[in-house]
Amino acid sequence: MHKNTDYIYDTVSILEQLTGFTVTVENKRKEHDSIISINGQTFFVKARNEIRKENEGLLINLVFPFEGKYCPFIFIAKYISVDTAQTLKSLRINYLDISGNCYIQTKNFLIYVSGRKVQRKQKTNKSKAFQESGIKLLFQLLSNPNNLQLSYRDLAELSNISIGSVSNIMTELEEQHFILKTKNKRVLKNKPDLLERWIIAYHDVLRPKLLLKKMSFANKLDYANWNNIDLSSVSEKTLWGGECAAGILTKNITPANYNIYTDATWQSVGKSLKLVPDDNGKIEILRLFYNSEEQNTVSPLLIYADLMGSGDSRNIETAEIILNNELQYLK
């Protein structure tokens, strides 16, 4: 898939104005989105519309750790969040946004610009594929690519959306080169890009609507004994998500935050599990938005999304384990 990366030229033009350096751009669409030269120093470009907490871990894993003292890559984006910019800088990973904020270090020079106002443009005619119905449908396709071969009626029932929505979203996904339709079947294409966009859309659009209540354990000892709690006492569709689910799945993490997905009310969850409402609580009760067949934990895809969306380095490390094992087919 050829991404529209024309903004690279606008971005490096701003850099030239700010520094007086000579910057050249060479487009090669095989391994890299572009190659730029800044005062004779070559950088391999990773271009994105936005880089922020929800996708920073995915991108950092593309380039870090790097060989040598200086990073040969540079992230160029229309928008980079302040927190993410600081994370990249702390890892000595080069970045540049369309307003000129940047961190670029070589043996011969260091460019660091911050504080320039970044305007996030409000999108019009938003893609249906990355709105609520599309996020639910994509969840089913990314969780199990075999679902691509289902009829639109079956996909609608599985995703709990209308058949018309399925038709529109599938058409968009074909047009955006995420689905290839052949004579006999449909095939998922550009899976890493699709996964990244889905995670951002999930955290932007759907997940805020799923949050029912923040709570805390009435008995503080339950934080350490969370794994002995029987969620089925609430309902068969009450499941661990996020760090707890990752701990169960990988044995690689001890949770600091607790996500519970459920088809019950938050009041029922609180009563059964002895939780109390707390706006600053570490326990999030979320509505389960799909018909889960899992036991005890939500699907690996949803666990992965929760971990990546946290922006926490230890969670991102654990998410990578899940990607390499349970979600290897999406790489």
C-alpha cells in the first residue's frame, strides 16, 4: 500500500527554514517511506499521520534498539504528542513534526526544537472503517482472519452491526488496500498498518464508550490476590483484560492496573467482587462489546490493544510477546 506521504516535503521545508540546513528527500517505497539527507547525514524515514501513546510502542519497536551510537531512522509525522516526543527523545530516536518540533542527533550536530504549536486537524468524511461499527467489525477480522470468508449477514451478526454497515466498511477496506478480494476468497493485506490504525481508533472512539466505572478493592489485600478472584461469580462473560489478562497469558507481568470486561452492570460487579466506586481507582469496569468465547480473559487482540494503549514500557514489552505468539499471524 502506497501511503500519502506528501507531508514529508512540507515538514522538511519547515526544518530548512528553522535551521538553514540543506535537506533533500529521496522517495523509495520498498523498505522505507522515504530517505532524507540533512547536511549530508542520511536518515531512513518512518512516516505517520500521528504518533502518540496508542501507537508509539509499535513504532519504537521498528527501530529500537539500533546499532551504533546514533539512530539512523527518523519519524516524520503531521502530529506527535508532547509525551511521545519526550519518550522518543529519551531513547535518542529522531523525530520531526510538521510544525518543526524535532529531535535530531548525529555525530556532527544536534537539532532540538520544542514548544511550537501543533494543530491536529479535525477530520471530515471520516472513514467508516475506523468508527464504532468498523472497529467492531475489524475486531472480528483481526481476531480471526477466517472470518473474512463469512457472508455479510454472518459478519453483521457476529459484530452486532447492520448488514449495510458491513457492506460499506468492507468496500472501504478494499479501497484502502487492507482487503484483497479474489475470485474465491478475501485476504487481509497490510496487516501491521491495519493493526496500528485499529488500536488508535479503538482507544479514540470505542473504548471511552465502554468504560462503565472506575473502582477500587474494598480490601487492599485483594490487589495482591487478584488472581484468586473468581470473575464467573459475576457472570460467565466477566473477564480480565489489560495487564491482568496479560499476566495470566504470558506470566511476564504483575499488574499495576486492573481491567474487567463484563456484560453485567458495574453495580453487580462491585457487589460480587467487593469493589467500591473511586474516580482515581486502578480498576476499570468496561462493557464487553463482543460475544466472547474465552474463559477468564478477553481475546489476545484486546489484551494487546489495552497494553499498547497504556504507553507503559513494561506493558509494551509484554504486548510484543503476545504479538510474537498469539498474534503472530498479524505481523
